[in-house]
Amino acid sequence: MSKIMSRTLSEAARVRLAWMDAYRECGNAAQVCRHFSIPLRTFWRWRRRYDPFELATLECRKRGPRKAPRRTPWEDERRVLELKRQHPRWGREKIALLLAREGIRLSARTCGRILSRHGRSVPYRTRKRKAPKPRAKWAEIRLPGDLLQVDTKYVSLNGRRLFQYTAIDAVSRWRHAEIHPEQDMATTVRFLKAVRGCAPFSLKAMQTDNGHEFGRKVTAWCRCHGIQHVFSHKARPTENGRVERSHRTDEEEFWSVGGHGATVADLRRNFASYLSMYNNERPHWALKGRTPMQVLADYSTN
């Protein structure tokens, strides 16, 4: 009979019923507690409450107060439900305003709890923010030099803070990078002059972030040399993904390895040899195992 009646019990009540059955068979409370790994005081508390003819006594009692003196009157709750029935798409704030017009002072939070308790709250589906359209026209980027991504990176040498300027071609992955002690527009212009002088292709467009080192002077220099200056959107590093990924490669294959030298001159020399290896020897999976110089040679041949 107890097995048949226990079908309507919760899982916790069934466990307590197993305690009582075991105690009825052995008659030793300590042995039952050791077997089920429960405190003796807990067992006796449920034993005193247990009624073999009413298995619901093994259920947990409600811990809430029997009387809620601050509970919202039923007339007010009914008015909230009526307004929700009349205006299904209105939220708790609008319902609270309508009640205030009628002289019923209920907060929007209280209205929301009433709607949730009666299952009348409607979950609103919010629209995800769409990513802005990239400002660089990727459909027109087909040849080396069509888009050059430029960015800076903080580096350290013996506690001294330096800046790595990096420029990478979006098509061939050819890169040029330099180490500078400052990060300003004048340094950026000098770096771009060096890139323009050593690049094996003509520059048509350049994409940067919105940093102060890429301000009006840099835009004016690009305009004088026929280079379009494109800015990426704020908090969208993926738009400048090629140069960001190259910085990760530098961190893994150069900066974390060590052996940078003791002076800035040694660092620049070692970094220049690493950059030469990057362009001429290192295979790139994005280029199907080829090097940037091999890609440039294929473009020049075709």
C-alpha cells in the first residue's frame, strides 16, 4: 500500500519514506542514519512528523508566512489583470500609470510580479544589434595595395615602454613594422613614408582604428599622396582583423620567445630579421602555405 501511495510523493518524500521503512525493519535509528548518511537529529525530526496513514507528512512544509499583511489587495490585482486583458501588449510600466490615474498606487515592479504570478507576463523578443557595414569596400579589394591595415601595439624592453607600428596588406599579407619610442601623428607619418618607400606595390587605401595617432595630420598626408584613409567602427577590432591577427603572431613567435637584445637598436635589428623571415620564409595558412613574397611574385607574373 505504501508503494502505491508513494507514487504521488515527491522525490525527497520518497527518500524519507525509505528511511522509515528501513527503521521499521531493523529498529535501529543509528544504523539507518549510517546507511543513508544523514544526521540522527534529522531522522528523529521526520520520524516524529511521520504518519503511516498520511504519507504527505513527509513532504516539506511551505516556509512562507501564512498571512501576508503587505500583500496587494485582490481588488487591485483584479484591476491589473483586467488592464492586461484589455491591452495585451502593454507592459507593467504603462499599467502602473493607468492605475495611478485611477488612484491605485502600485509600482511597476509590483504589477510585474502580479502578472508573473498569474502567467500573464509576455516575454518581449529584443532585436540583436546588427554589426555595422564595413567602411572598406571589400568587393573591390582584389590586388595588393588595394587596402593596407595599420595599427599599433604596446611593447616593453627592460621596463621601457615602446610602440610597434604595423602595416599589413589585406591581399598578400605582406607586412612592414617598426619600433618607435612615441605614439603620435608625427611618428605615424614617418612610418607611413617608410612603408610607401619599401612597399612593392602602390598604396590605394589605408584602414586604421580611431586612435589619436591616426588623426587629421595622417589623413591630410594620405590625401596628398592619393591614399584613401578609412576608419573602422568604434569597438570593432574585427574590421581590422588582419593586422590584429598579425600582432598575435608577433606575440607568439617573437615577443614571447625572448632574445630581443639589451638596447633599442638591438631590438630593432632582431625585429627586422624576424620581419624578413615573416615575409620571405614563413608559410601562411591563409595563403595556402605560401609566403607573402611568393604571392606578390604570382601577382606580378600574371
